[in-house]
Amino acid sequence: MKKIHIIILVILAVTIGIIVVSFGKKMSTYETFATAKEKMGASYRVSAVLDTTTYKVEYNPLENSNKLVFYAKDQNGEIQKVTYWDSKPEGFERSEKLMMIGRMTEQGFVCEKLQLKCPSKYEEDHQARFQGQDA
């Protein structure tokens, strides 16, 4: 191959690498509540855990079945009030992690989409079954 072909291939490979890395960071990163506060009203993806040790989950299906208020702690340890305008997901209190898409307002974080990462309900049964097979 000629020297110019090698240079073009190297430039092309570096360009593709930069594009893949930059898109990967934008698509897979979760922000913190502090980042969401910097640009109020902009939509952010925040990963957090439910804080039930300090605050109670507020959900009254008789009053409003489409309003869930809770407090969540992000990856930096900041606790924020979160309002989710939909029904409470099944297994909400048992979730290991909350993946939220929403925006920060003066009243707190308004969650538009909520995804739960729940512990496997079969994990203990699965471990017990395999331990029994080893005996």
C-alpha cells in the first residue's frame, strides 16, 4: 500500500473511534441531581436509590392514583424529592436502583420515565438448587 492510503486509513480509524466514544458517553451516562439543577427544565437521566430510611413514600391511590412522591439518593449521595406522575410500579420499595428520566424544577425532580432495577426474586431459590446438586 502506498503511504497516502495508510495515512487515510489511520485518520479514518481515529475519526470512527472518536465518534463511537462520544456517542457511547452521551447514551450511557447517568447524571446527578446537581447536574440537573444547573440547567433547570432540561431532561436528564439520573440513577439513584430509594431513600426510605429518612423519608416516607407518599402514594395514596384513593386520592390520586397517578401521583407518587418519594426521595432518592443519587450516586454522589445527594437526596432529592422526586415526583412521578403515574401509578406506583409493582415492587417499587424493593428496587435496588431507580433509573429516572426527568427534569429538575423548584419543587424537586419531576420524573417522566421510571425504570426499576429489582433484585432477582429467584436468586435465593437458584443458589439453593445448585448447592443441593453439588452434594
